[in-house]
Amino acid sequence: MKSVAVIPGDGVGPEVTREAVATLEALRLDLKFDHLDHVNAGRWLTAGVAMTDDDFERVRASDCVLFGAVGDPRVTSVEYARQVLLRLRLELDLYVNHRPALLLHERLSPLRDPDRRNVDLVVVRENTEGLYVGVGGVLRRGTPDEVAMDQEVNTRLGVSRVIDYAFRVARRAVCMVDKSNAVKHGGQLWRRCWSEATAKAGARLATSHLYVDAAAMRLVADPSEFDVIVTNNSYGDILSDLTAQLVGGMGVAASANLNPDTGFGLFEPVHGSAPDIAGQGVANPVGAILSAALLLRSQGYGDAATAVEQAVASTVAAGRCTPDLGGSLSTEEAGRAIRAEL
Amino acid sequence: MKSVAVIPGDGVGPEVTREAVATLEALRLDLKFDHLDHVNAGRWLTAGVAMTDDDFERVRASDCVLFGAVGDPRVTSVEYARQVLLRLRLELDLYVNHRPALLLHERLSPLRDPDRRNVDLVVVRENTEGLYVGVGGVLRRGTPDEVAMDQEVNTRLGVSRVIDYAFRVARRAVCMVDKSNAVKHGGQLWRRCWSEATAKAGARLATSHLYVDAAAMRLVADPSEFDVIVTNNSYGDILSDLTAQLVGGMGVAASANLNPDTGFGLFEPVHGSAPDIAGQGVANPVGAILSAALLLRSQGYGDAATAVEQAVASTVAAGRCTPDLGGSLSTEEAGRAIRAEL
Ligand SMILES: CC(C)[C@H](C(=O)O)[C@@H](O)C(=O)O
Ligand SMILES: CC(C)[C@H](C(=O)O)[C@@H](O)C(=O)O
């Protein structure tokens, strides 16, 4: 029996998470759900806290988390995302953010050249350090002489373990992305860890290195050449939104926040809370449902994961999907269409 | 009379800079050139220095700089770019990096949807602070417990002056890009400076805000919706390579590193030294020549700048260009074709 903490969050989060949970339930596996519907922006605004320590302990006591999205236009504080999503990533040491981008149907590619549309890659994003550590401060706040500092921190432990993971999941090639020609201390550390890992890996996989600016360019020019991209927290954030767009937009992108050592994972669509379309029943549940498939695979239900992925692929191919993918179904109808294929 | 320091640099830098200088010469303006051919990786490798203080003073004594590219596969030190290009940007306080992306011909767009191909935008990149300040250090170097730190620094002076510049050059709209939901000290400062600037600007221009991950996504989804994007040094680096790719690749992208207060500027193609194609005469000179046009405009030769831009547009439209743009000309032939239109 596996227990799944469910945090739907804000905006379209609850709408898409509902379909993901329904998909998991339809599989009749031995899963137990612990619903934390109250961890959201509404509570942050009224009670000044979104996730209490008790909530956090409930999450930690589970085997994994199914997460929706955080973000609300009424919340101006930069603390909110930090205290929910980033707290979970950092305190549970979910050091890998595994973000696959797979083109489900040729019509979803924004690219002109048919030979370059076929995307099947994974961005492996370091998920616990870099610019996201939350270390820094402000001098002379609010004066004309204000100075704001945010520390980017990279450790050998953090960099080498995420590179090792990238080598483990790669099928053909690993490309390391940094900006060591400008941001030197972290850059040098990434390059050294990279050299060691490539030497250790031998010739099994092709390896390459790109500066992040060149990587953004190459991903638009020809994403079909990539297999696994490994990079830091900030570049991984940016490049994985870019790759999501190359396979049909944010509606389809799934992600797994993993600690490969403990086996704990948090699974969430890459999209945000999308307040502009929340409550209209038009949000695409595919990102959330494919995240549930990643959850299944990580918890030992590999066949069920594959079944969900195939159900998603066949409904999307047949146009039984939401408007962003060229269909005309609502969130709930799209979820139901996928479950009908299981 | 205006004096132009010329630093061709490495790889394809000398090849494309030669065409840019020839273009400027063909205009028979009152320009004087000071050639610093020796500021390059070869000298770094033999003498341990690429740009001496004397070189730097020669540059400073000029009115502006025409720059090629820095970077060489034999140089593994992360110091090299810092001591040449980044030193010039930081010490000459060239706080604006102005990077236009204009689609010269519809065939150059990588996008499938004809309605979204029409890109005419400018990335205004903060060019003196952020992650590029070079402040940081390493603890326990080379041990398993190594910690590398790089400080991102944003100042009210730095942020507000680049936002002001963005408002001055915008025609329709300004979009501010940050990551204030995760990188909080600098993020909050950017947001405050942004609120003040939008209040001051009134309703003349449309304004919007995007997180950097969403900006990367929107730029692939529909770049035609953007006018001016203003952002920090690191995000500007990444997004401007992305936008270059949306208008035909690195071969066409030009940039101006400016201090709008002193009038000093450094003009360079966005592309790097491209060692893989250096010496073959196939590099595209358009990025360098359009950078020379930006130089002309900044130095008071607006009509000449427009003439160069039109000559580039008409040769590219006619297919008289290098292979990356669908033509079959060499670097030199492409340069000559452009000069023939002047
Ligand atoms: C060479 C490198 C340090 C530089 C930068 O990142 O600024 C380059 O990529 C650019 O964009 O001009
Ligand atoms: C909400 C935000 C802090 C988060 C991030 O940047 O990590 C999101 O964009 C993501 O990619 O999961």
C-alpha cells in the first residue's frame, strides 16, 4: 500500500488534480489518498500561513505527493511559493526535478521544419540549490542606494548527484548546460563534476556541453537532437518551460521532484495556477495526469504508468482533448476520455 | 570625427568584423579606426593576458568599440571572457545591452504559424550587475564538501536606469521579466522599481510582467506579441539568444552595449566565436554589420545606419547571403553584396 498526499493548491490546480486523482482511482491500485485541500493561497491570505508544520509532517509521512499549482494574483508576497512548493523541495531534499518533453502528436509542434519536430527529451533540473536557496539580503532598503543580494550556492554533493542521475536515465546522450564563462565559482564546480562524471561513464553515452544561452538557441533551432539535458535550478526552470512549449505548451508538461536515495517524490504539472482560466473548466488535465503516471512509475506501478501514458497519447492523437491541444473537451471530459481508454 | 576602437577577437570574430569595418568605410564618413587585433585568445594563451591596461585606455579614449567575439576551445579558464568583454561592459558602465530581433524575411522564421512569425522586438538587458558582478568564492575547493558561491547583486540605481531606458525606446509596450517568486531580494527590488516606472510612464505604453520561465514559453508560443522586454543580465543573455533564433539564428543578431549617459557604446554581434566554422569563410557577417549600423545610429549617423539596415534587408530578401540564411555566398561575398546596395 502506498499513501499519496494530495495538494491541489490554487487556480486551475484543483481542477486538474481532480482528474489526476480520478485517473489513479480508476486503476484500482492499492493507493491511499491524504487530501490537503486547505494548503492554498486562500489560507495564506486569511491565516498568514499556507502549510503548517503539521501539514508538512503529514506530507512527509506519505510515500509521495501529487501537487497541483501554487500562485494567486491576490498574493503579492514572494514568500508564498517559497513556503509551500520550495519548502517541500528543499526540506524533503527532492534534488532531482525530472521534466520530460515528448511530442504526443505532430500537430502540436510549433516548429516549421517537420524533421525537427520530433522531441523526446528530459530536462534534469537540480532542485535544491543554485539561486533557489533563499540566502541573501538587502542593504539600505527603499533608499536610492538600495542593494539587493541573492546568493547562488552550488555544492559538490548537489551537483555531482544530479549529474549522476542524468547519466542513469539517459538513453543516448547527456548535455550539460551552465554559464561557466560568466558565473565562475559555480560554473567551475559544475565543469569539474561534469568531467569526472563523463570520465566515469566512459563511452556508453554521447556527452556535450552548452552555455545556457546557446542551449536556448539550439532548443528552438532543433530540439530533436537532445536526449537528456542536466543543469542548475534556474536554467532548468527556464529551459523546461521552453521544452514544454515545443511539445504543445504548458498543458501537457509533467514533472517529478525526486529524491532517488529515499524514493520520495512530489509530482506536479509544470504549468502554474493559470488564474486567467481558473474556474472555467477549460484547463488541460494532461500535465497533471502525466505527472500521476510519473508518480505510479516511481512507486513501483510501472505497467499502470505506461497504461496511463498510452491512454493520454491515444486521446490526444484522436483530438479528444482540451482546446489548447486542438480539441473541444472540458477539463472533466478530457479526463473522462483518458480514463475510458484504461 | 568619431574614433572607433576595433576588437575582432577570436574564431569568426575577425572574419565578420572585417566586413563590418569595410561597410563603415564604404560609407565615407568621418570615422577613424584604432585596430586592436591583438586582444585575443592567442595572446591570452602565450602571454597570460588578452587586454592590458594600455589597451583598455585606448578603448576608453575612443568614442565607441566595434567588437567581434571572444572564446576559444583552447582557453579553459573562466577568466578570459571576464577580463575582456565583461571588463569593458562593467568598467565602462555600459549598463544597457540593447538587443533587437527583427525578422528580415518570412522564410527565416522557425515557426509554423504564419501569424506568429512577425517578430520585431528588443530585449533590453541589464548589463553591469546581477549574476555577472563576479563576486563570490569557494569553500573547501576540490573536496567532497566543496561549496561554490556566486552573488547576484541588483541595485536600485542599476535596475531603475535600465527600466527607464526600456520605457524610452519602447513603441507600444514594455514587459518586465524577473523571477521574484523564487529569487526574492533582487526580485522585490525589480518589482518595486517597475511599479514606480510604470506609474511615472502613465498610460502611454502597455505594460506587463512575466516570470522568466513563462517568458521563454511565450516567446516560443507567440513572439509577435512583444515589443520591449526588460530584464536582468542573466535572463537577458538567455532570452536574447532565444529571440535571435526566432529571426533566423545567431547569424543575424546585433547588439549595442550602451551607457546612455556618457554616449559611449560597444557594438557586437550576439553570436560567439563559433570555432567549429572559423576560418572557412562561411560565417554570416550580418550580425556584425547590423551591429555597425547600431554604432552609426548611436554616434549621430542615423541616415547611414538606416541605409545599412536597408541594404542588409534587401540582400537577405533576395537570397544574396550566407548558407545559414538560405543563400550560397561566402562571408566576404555577402559583405560585398551588402556594400553594393549602399
Ligand atoms: C561571452 C559571454 C560572457 C557573453 C555573456 O553572457 O554576456 C555572451 O554570451 C553575450 O551574450 O554577450
Ligand atoms: C512557482 C515557482 C517558484 C516554480 C519554480 O521556479 O521552481 C515553478 O516555476 C516551477 O518551475 O516549478
